[in-house]
Amino acid sequence: MNDPVWNYLANRDLSLGPVPHDHAPGAAGLTHLTFARDADGVAWAVIDQQGTGTNTLSQAVLEEFAQILGLVEDRAPKALVIRSAKRDGFLAGADISEFRGISDEAAIRERIAAAHGVVDRLAALTIPTIAVMHGYAMGGGLEIALACTQRIAVEGTRFGFPEVQIGLHPGLGGTARFTHLCDPIEAMGAMLTGRSIHDRQAKRMGLVDAVVPERHVEAAIAAAVSGNLEQARQGLVERLKDSAPARRLAARQMRVQAEAQAPSAHYPAPYALIDLWEEHGGDMEAMKRAEIASFARLMLTDTAQNLIRVFFLRQKLKDLAGKDSAIAQVHVIGAGAMGGDIAAWCAWKGLRTSLSDVKADAIGAAIGRAAALYEKIAHGDRLKIRDALDRLIPDPEGHGVASADLVIEAAPEKADLKRQLYADAEPRMKDSAILATNTSSIPLAELREGLLRPERLVGIHFFNPVSRLDLVEVVSHDGTDADVAAQARAFVGRIGKLPAAAKSAPGFIVNRILTPYLVEALTLMDEGLAPETIDKAATDFGMPVGPLELADQVGLDIGLAVAEMLKRELDWPMPDAPQWLKDKVEARELGKKTGKGIYVWRGGKAVKKHAADAPPPDLADRLILPMVNTAVAVLRESVNDEPDLIDAAMIFGTGFAPFRGGPLHYARERGVSEVIAALTELARSHGPRFEPDAGWDALK
């Protein structure tokens, strides 16, 4: 029911103040907020944006908030409480979709300046203003809270300024207010990385004044109204860090650190933020004014426009998951690196998960890795760690197969082995259960042979490391039941991942496109180029790691098997794998997992012995254009028939340079004719593997 008052009543487990009797829905133009005054004279502004499950700082919400500020200024309540009626959280950032298509920097400045005016009115009120936050407070939502006199967080709330991830920095005064409230260097670090800040860290920083359970919210508000809730303030040391000499020194260090993570040639936002703070950090008003101009300039950069596109690609994948998953219990067959980590992630996300393997030691090792992972991601929540480990069940005999809603096979990439496992598991599965394979490349047509219910077989292909890479390919063969595929996508969404639908074909989407990139790197190495030089050409293009370091991370055995399978299945004109690579696989020098591959690995990092030489002029194209060309083939063959989803799969599955928007988008931006010409020249110089795919005509 899209009625703010009805929703308000439905959410009475949240402390939302008095029922707004004096405002029927839509009265006085209020659609997304309600306004009421309690018996103590405290005003409550409750945000409940209609038509969405998440509050964003859209233009309509901002206009209604300005209207409420007018009521507060006129009626002079004792205090103002700002709260969200949404169960999931407080207020996310600005509605970025409203900026799409704006190409006038002056228009952006004008719009941001008007929004600044609203937030400044909140900050100028002479009564206590209290933001009560639960779930999350991100971006522009956190900037609203920073303009209040006090901030109360419900336990478990997350905070952050993720704007840098879409090529921007905070734009509603947050750069100034955050660095003036907290340790400015710590605040800058949070904005430069876009990382989330958890409730206890926020309290320690002084970002919030209290962290309380929901049942104590009203008592905390009363303390704030009466002046008995201590306000966080900068200490002397923090104020000294905001002095001009300290800012200059810190800014130099920040630029060096930022360059290692986000090169300035590709990502201007971190450096614009550093410049802003270095020049204006000691003067809040000057910093707010400069923030407006800096934000407007960034909004029109190619990087921001492409990263905003990536933001919407993520949402598009989320939407593919649908809403509800019927999967409550999972069984994973195979406790190796992938199977164990898949099971650990499912348990972490609240699903009862059993794990079997022919080797008990492998199960024990997987449980140990899960415990270590939980220690890293639980942020000290011992109860959460205990509960996740309780849900992760060692099951050497595989008894969990009989009660699981979803059985995921994560055995080595051998079709015969996988079929043997299915023959054992399928007769014991519930009729309603789904059988999934985590195969990275084997066509499902090979795996469904002999199944009792082949229509219930689906590919659910995770990427390594499972806890960090969001993409999961959901692969259907031509007989997969449509409801099974939909349930698989819903399961992927349920565990916080992004489903990309793919037709069963060799390599699916990601490995099919990625393999020519890896093979070309191996070919270049065989030609005598140093691996460091090859990898640097890729990272200079914007890839997160070079292809040879990536090959080591994936495992040289897996890379070799996938390359040979694709060459065989697709009759690709790729060079044969070099003999030295086969020798390394034979010698079990497989990369990161064995400590030695193309590189030696120490402490989880590749040891690079040589400085990268100057690359040949066509090196980047030799690496990148085979991926682009293969993405066109994947589209032509309808492995997935949406260019945006192919781009999304490569960004979220491999980290393909996000600021370039994906391989197909990159081709369009560079110019399809230019890319075809470059491929034709590479084919003339280096062989037919570079011949432009027949699908390019459809992109012209």
C-alpha cells in the first residue's frame, strides 16, 4: 500500500515518533516525508520515499525536506528528529539517474548549489537536530546527518561515502563537514577509498555520538534533546592535522597511496578530493564552495560517466535475481578451493550448508579457511562468526544431499568425474531440488548425459576469490527448466551476488572472453617479453592485475585446461600452449596456490623481479582487442544477447577496467571502425587469431 501513513504504522517496530494525524497522505505537497510533533514539542521528519524500497536523496525528496525545514523555522519546535521509515536503512546518496544526460557544467553547479542551500538551512537551525540512523547511511544521506547537531546509530548501521566508486566525491558539503568533525586524515581515507564504516568504528571516530539498540532509540533522543548526550568534537591533535603545513604533508602521502590503487590517468576523483582538502581544508565555507565546482567538473568526465554506467549495470544484474529465493539448505560436493569457499559464503549469508569430499582433510581445511574469512569480515562480531560456523556442516558421507534444496558440484574440471558424482547424488536428492555445477567451462550438454532429471541441471559458476568477486554466471542448457534457472538466479541474489545469465557454450561468457587475453600474454612471453612488461601494459590500460599475474591467481593448470578445451571446441586459430607452461603444470608449479608459477608468490603477493621495459607500441592492443573481439562473438552467438550484460559480466567477473565501461562499450567509445582496422592490422602482422569477428557489422 503506497501510503506514507500506512507504511509508518506498519513499521512501528522502528521508533518513528507520533503518528502524523495532522497530515493526510499528500497533504501540503508531502508525498515522501511525514511531519509531526510529539507531546514534548519535538518535531519528527520521517522519510519514506514512495515507489522504492530505498530512500534516495532525489530532487523530489530534497524539495519536500526543504518544505519541512520551512515548517520547523516557522513553528520553532523543541528539537528536530530525522528518521527513515524504510526497514533496510536511513538514506542512500543522491539519485544519480537524475544526472544522466546532463552535459552542462553550469547546470550541475546550479543544482548542487541549491541542494547545498537546503543542507545549510538544516545546519543553521538553532534547535537540536538529531539524525537517527539504522541499516545504512551513505553518500548524500550521511551528508544530511553530518549537518545535524547529533547523530544516533542503531546497532549494525554502516556508514560511508562511496562516491569515489562512481568517479565523484561527496557533493553536499560532506567533504568539509566530515573533515571538520573527525580526524581529517581518517575522514579523507574513508572518502578516498569509499569503504564502509561500521557502527563501532563510527563511534570511535566521532562520526556518531551514540550506538544503541532500537529499543533504546527514544531514550537516546531524549538525552540529546535535553543536552545529556555528549557531542563528538575534534580534539587539538585533530585540529592540528587540519593546519596548512599538515595538510600539505598528508596530501603528498595520499597522492602516492592513491596512485598505487587508482592511477590519476584514469581516476581523477581521488586527486580532486585531495586538492580540495589541501587547498581549503582549514576553511569550511571555502571548502564547501570549492566542492560544488569540483563535483560539477568531475560529473562530466568520461570516467564518472562510465562508472555511473557501471553502477546501473550492477543494478541491472541485481534485478535479474528477482525478489524471493526458495533455497534454504545447500549441499556442496567438493571441498577444494572453490567448493569450500562457496560453502563458506553460503553459510555466512544465512543458509544451512553441508560440505562433502572424498578427503576428510579437505573438509577440515575448508572449515579452517571459512573461520579465517569470517574473522576478517565480521568486524569483531563473535556471535555472527559462531552462527555462521554452526551453519557450515562438515559432511564426509554426503548425507546433506537428501535434504538440500540446492546441490552444488564443485569437483575438478573433468566431465567423467562430474557425471559419476551426479549418478551418486541425483537418486538421493529431493524431486524439487536443483542440481548445479560450478564448472567454469564444460558445456552442460556434456554433463546432462545420463541424468534422471536433466531439466533440473543448471550451471552456477562462481569466480575466485568467492568472497570478493560479485559475479556468478547462471548457465542454462537447451533443456533447463525456466523456473529452475529463475530459482538459481534468485539464490545468487539471496547470497549477495550478481547473476549473469548465459547459454551453455564453451567457456560461457567470462572465460570465453578472458582466455584469448591470457593466451596472448603467454604468447608474448614466449616471444621473449618479460612478464612484468606484459602485465604493466595491461594495468596501464586499466586492468586491475596483468594477465600473467591473473593466470597465476586462477591456476596455470586451470588456465591450460580451459585454453585447450576452447581451442578444441571452437577450432580457434590460437597458438598452442607453450611447452614451458605444460612443464610448469607437470611440475605442479601452478601459481599462487602452490607458491610458484610464472611468478614466485610470497605472503599472497607476486614477487616481480624486473622493472617493466618500455612496451612495444601494439602491446596493449594485442592483449585487449582479443577480448573485445571475443565479446562480439559471444554476442553474435547469443551466449548472452544483451551487450550491457556482457560488459557487466566482464567488469564484475574479471575487473575489466571499470572506467572504460566494459569491452563492448570501450569498442563503441573508441570507434567500431577503428577497432576493426586495428584488429585487421594485428591479423596481418601476427596471424589469423586477430581476424575481426563476423559480428562487428551489428555494432556499426
